[in-house]
Amino acid sequence: MNNQNNQNNQNFQNTPNTPNTPNIPNNQNSQKSPNPPTTFLPQHGHYRNLRVYQVTEIIYDITYHFTQHYLEKGDRTVDQMIQAARSGKQNISEGNQAAATSSETEIKLTNVAKASLEELLNDYEDYLRVRNLPQWDARHPRYEKMRQYARSRQIQQDYAANIQRMNDEELANLCITLIHQATYMLHKLLATMQTRFVTEGGIKERMYQTRLNYRNSKNNQ
């Protein structure tokens, strides 16, 4: 009888863990997988949401209307002004889209947009000067009202109707005001881009740093 009990005790001790007995985790399987690397592609909003793009779109529409109504057909200035207005608008959108893969291209195209608008500004100023029409400044009684209108959100809603009622002097001065505002915004935008490039580097540097961080995280597991 004693021999049988001893055998039973021995068998119990050799029995594998029961479901109520916690399993010891395997060290290899318990290691956590490394965190996925942080993306090296910067996130940008859509260019159509940029205030400066919205302003340049208005500048283009006004310029197209202006050249069709107040410049002679066949005048080379017509194509030059339309192309300058288009370049200001298009290079903002292209620069914004290129930003994900090339900070250098983003800066270059944004600077082209600014230069194109400054060229267009000269054309409007020349138009007023050679025709002895005033370029409105702070001394002009309508200047401040025009400036506030150009800065407002209202202009996006009603400029298409308003330009049909404005004469060449009013249109030229409105566009000059809008160009000043757009080039100021682009100047600030370029400064931000340059600071970001200095502090964060270009795409190749971000790719290298992201890869290096990922390899270091694996080595530390």
C-alpha cells in the first residue's frame, strides 16, 4: 500500500503544468517588437487652404480681366502680365506639393512665385504712371478702405462681381494692394522655410536620421 502511494506522489510531481498553473513566458517571444520608424516626410496642408494662394488666385483673375478690357490686343504686355500672375499662383501650389520630398525645390519655387508677382507689380505701376493715373497711397482718401477690403475674407466672395464695375484705376490699385500683401506673406513663408531647413535639414538628412534612429532602437532591444 505504501509503495502504491509513493508511486502516485511521484507521478503527480512529474505531471506537466495544469491549466491553473501559470506558464513561464518564453524570453524570446516576450521581447517587444521595435517601434516603427517615425516618418521622414513632412506633413503639409493642401495649398488651396493657404491664404497666400487664395490671394494670388484673385490676382490672376483680376489680371486676366484687366488685360482683356484695358490693354490693346496684340500688346505683348497682355501675355507678360497673365503669365506673371499665373506663375505667382502656380509656383506656390507646385512648391507646396514638392515640399514632401525636397525642401530646396519648395524654397526655389516659392521664391519664383514672389519674383513673378514683383514683375507683375511693375507692370501695374507702369500702366498707371504712363497714363497719368494716381497710384494710391496712405494720402489717398480711398486707400485705407481699399487696403482693408483686400485683407478681408469678403473679397473672396464678391470680387468677381465687383471687378465688373471697377475702372482701370481702381482695378490696378486693388491688384497693387493685393500683390503687396501676397509678397509680404511669401517673404514670411520663405523665412520660415529657411529656418526649418537649417534646423531640420533636407529630405536626405531626415531619411538618414530616421534610419539611424530605427537601427539604434533595434540594437537597444
